[in-house]
Amino acid sequence: MRIGELSARTGVSRRMLRYYEDQGLLVSSRSPSGQRHYEDAHVERVRLVQAFLAAGMSSGTIAEMVPCMAEPSRRGARRALAVMDHERARLSSAMDGLTAARSALDQLIEVNRTYLAEPHLAEPPDGTP
Amino acid sequence: MRIGELSARTGVSRRMLRYYEDQGLLVSSRSPSGQRHYEDAHVERVRLVQAFLAAGMSSGTIAEMVPCMAEPSRRGARRALAVMDHERARLSSAMDGLTAARSALDQLIEVNRTYLAEPHLAEPPDGTP
DNA sequence: CTTGCCCCTGACACCGATGTGAACGTTTAG
DNA sequence: CTAAACGTTCACATCGGTGTCAGGGGCAAG
């Protein structure tokens, strides 16, 4: 398929697909005239890239793992594995961070909700400038 | 304490502390001469802000919750609570995203590690440009 | 009083990263 | 042939973060 269809299937704009390729996050085969061609597998590949990006991985980091997504262990696999291990640890600690942030937020929410529920304050409208 | 000490205690530069205040992430009381003065509680407040920023909250979002950090439920508490609920959901789904990304990464790691462990490939040096 | 250290505001510039718009030329498909 | 789809490229925007410089004040020890 060409870029338009991949875009339609993934919901990612043509613009971004080219941008991803630019950053080395996606690889396409080109027709003689230069048009990008993709296979079905690329649909999932795009989703994977998006998941990784959403997880806060940098483009560069993902780019280093790309060879391993295409086919298992070509040149650079060792390096990629190192990156992946490192990144796995990063993800784990990011999860810890999120958990901590959410706990703090929960606490903040509870304190304030409790306080707001108390009867002793006479400012129910809350629109007092 | 003044800004220098807060900076020393939190590891956040004076520059950034002023910047945070600029963005509405931090509130200071001022001496008659305009110098910022903080209490011990602000040390933790700074850490909280950093945790929230690290959790991917925008400055604007955090700014809206700030009144609730200082003292429970002043004006704007209702709005802040709405923001907090919304943000809590965002954090939760971000955690889901991280979990999914990590799973995908684990799979990628395993496939490649397995492949790399196979005996049939004769490219151990891996340094072939 | 002077010296030295800390602080204030405001501005200008710059970074790296992600993401977009738009212009303009080429290729493909009906 | 024409229109839709594609290609490249340049510029711009946002966001968080930083360095730095200028010009002014606060405050305590010597």
C-alpha cells in the first residue's frame, strides 16, 4: 500500500508518517519513482512506534530499536538489545513516577474534597472574585 | 528561607524556582523589599511540582491545582477538583500506556534475545559496517 | 561607610524535541 | 488529460528549560 492508505488505516497523518521515516522510526520501500510502499505489517509497526512515543521514548531511542522490529536480530541487534534493556528500566521507573504522582494527586483530591464537604464554610457559590 | 536556600534544599536552580513562580507553579510570600520567602513546606511543594511535571502534566494544569496545595479549598477549589479528577484519569491511562509499551518491549526483547542465542547464525562479531 | 553576598525584574537568546502548514513539482489512476 | 495522491523542502509553532546580562536594591560584618 502507499502512504495514503497507511495513513487511513492507522489514523496517522501522511505528514507524520513521512516525519517518522525522517526520524528513522519507520522504513519504507520505494517505487522507482520514489513513492513509499508499505505492507500490512507496517500498520502494526506504526502502532508500536506510537505506543513507544506515547511512553515517552525519544525518537532516537526508538530508531535504534527499529532494526529489531523489522526482523529479529540483524546487524545492530546487540546494541539494540542493550538499548531495549535500558529503556525497559526507564519505563519501569517512569511507571513508579506516575504511581507516585497519582498517589500524591489522590491525597490532594481527598483533602480538598473532604474540606469542601465540611459544613462550616459558607461559600457554596464559589464564584466570588 | 530565601530562594537560595530553597534552591540548595531542592536542587532546583534559583532560575527555575523563579520560572516556576512565573508559570504559577509556586507561590512565595514577599518581604517588604520584594525578596521571596519560603517555609519548610515549600521544599516538599517543589518536589510535588517536579513530580507532576515529570508525570507529564502541563504547567497550566499544575497552576490550576496550586491553590489546593497551599491550603485546602480556597476559591477555585471546585474548578481545581475538576482538573484534578481529569488529570487523575490522564495519569491512569498514561500508566496503562506504559504498561502496554513495556509489554510490547518485553516481547521484542525476548524474540530478539532468543534469536541471538540461536546457534545457526555466524555473525558473532556484530561490528560489520 | 564600604565591601561582599544575596536578591529583584525584565529581557534576549538559545536549546532540543515534537509537531504542522504550505508551497511547488512529480507520479499515478480513472 | 485531469485530478488525486505523492514527493521534497522550508519555515514556523509550542513547550519546558537555561544562560546571561543589565540595572537596581537588601542586609550584615568589618
